[in-house]
Amino acid sequence: MSVHVSVQNHQAGVAYQVLKWTLFGVEVLTLCVLLVITFLVPVPPFQYGKTPQEALLVALSAMVSLAVGALFLRGKGSTMSLPNLISSPPCVMGLTVIAIVVVPMVIGFLRSR
């Protein structure tokens, strides 16, 4: 009986690791797409042609970053609190890229007014 439980725990641990690193890869992919859409897709100045796509990708990137940060915290055994969650490596990376994208969006919006 204990061997069966041990095998189940090992399988759950492997599934958890696969999920964690897969979601981390999805986070990196969404952040790369966000940067490409923001800085490499040509749009005439002060036009809002790509703003909905940027806003959707910012929201998606933030949600994935928080989910992966929670998985990283669970793996370390830390308590789940907002300061611990925001200071986890995936959240720091995601929030940095989101800040790099959102600041020019806000500046462009304020200049056009």
C-alpha cells in the first residue's frame, strides 16, 4: 500500500513540475508577443489601432505571471501572501516587462490629448 502511495506522490510531483515550467514558458511567450506588438508592429503615430491587443496581452501576461508566481511559491513552501507573490521571480519578470510596455502607452495617450 505504501509503495502505491509513493508512486502517486511522485506522479503528482512530476505533473506539478511539468505544469509549472509549461506555464513559465507560456509566460515568456506572452511577454515576447507583447513586446513585439508594442514596439515592432508599425502603426501611424497617435493612432489606437493596436491598443486593444496590447491591453488584452497585458491582462493575459499579468494573470499568467501571477499564476506561475503562485506555483513557484507553492514549490518553495512559502506562505501565500501578496508581498511573497509579487517578489517571486516570474512575477518580477512579468511586472517589469508590463511596466516597460504600459509606461509608453500612457505617455502616448497623454500626448495625444
